[in-house]
Amino acid sequence: MIETAKTSCLPKPNLADRPLLTGEQAIELAGLFKILANDTRLRLIHALVRAGEMRMTELARDLDMKPQAVSNQLQKFLDLGFLASRRQGTSVYYRIMDPCVISLLDHVLCLLEDAKARSR
């Protein structure tokens, strides 16, 4: 059985209703943003969102990168639990497991597009 991502993030309180971030939470959040603040990783996430599931070699081809470089980036997401993988024969397929990752990328793209529209 192939495990797939849930369709939405787990229910959470509204951001305005949450207590102010602690210093430790802010540091953790900044660390997560540092991992995401990489053009290659963002492109990998987007490619996986578009395809649903891909082999590392397909990702390397689509992003015009060496497979080892893609593998290194994928490992960071696997370590965080954002991705899952499955083996089929000699191929390993990757997919996004955390729907919040998809939602975050969608919101950030919206923010970027809106900012560009406002600056015109």
C-alpha cells in the first residue's frame, strides 16, 4: 500500500489566537525557513507537487542537476518527515507526505505574486 499525504494540515488554532512565539520556537522556525530558503529545494518540492511522485533520476533530469546533488537535497526533507519514499525494483520514488509543505509553498507563491502586482 502506498502511503499518501493527507489533503490538509492538521487543525490548528488561528495564528492570532496562539500565544506569542517563544524565543526557542522562533529559533526552530528560523531553522526551518533556512532549510526551505534554497532555490533547488523549492524547485524539488514544486516538481513533486506537480507530479505527485517521482524518481530521483526524473527530478535530476527535470531540474538539470546531478542525481547525487538531488539525493542530498531530498535527504534533508526526508529527515524532516516532509517526504516519504518507496522502493519499486531498483527505483526509489519520492512524494510529499506533509500537506503543510504544499500549503506553505502555495501561500508563499501567492505572497510573491501579490507583492509583484502591488509594486506595479
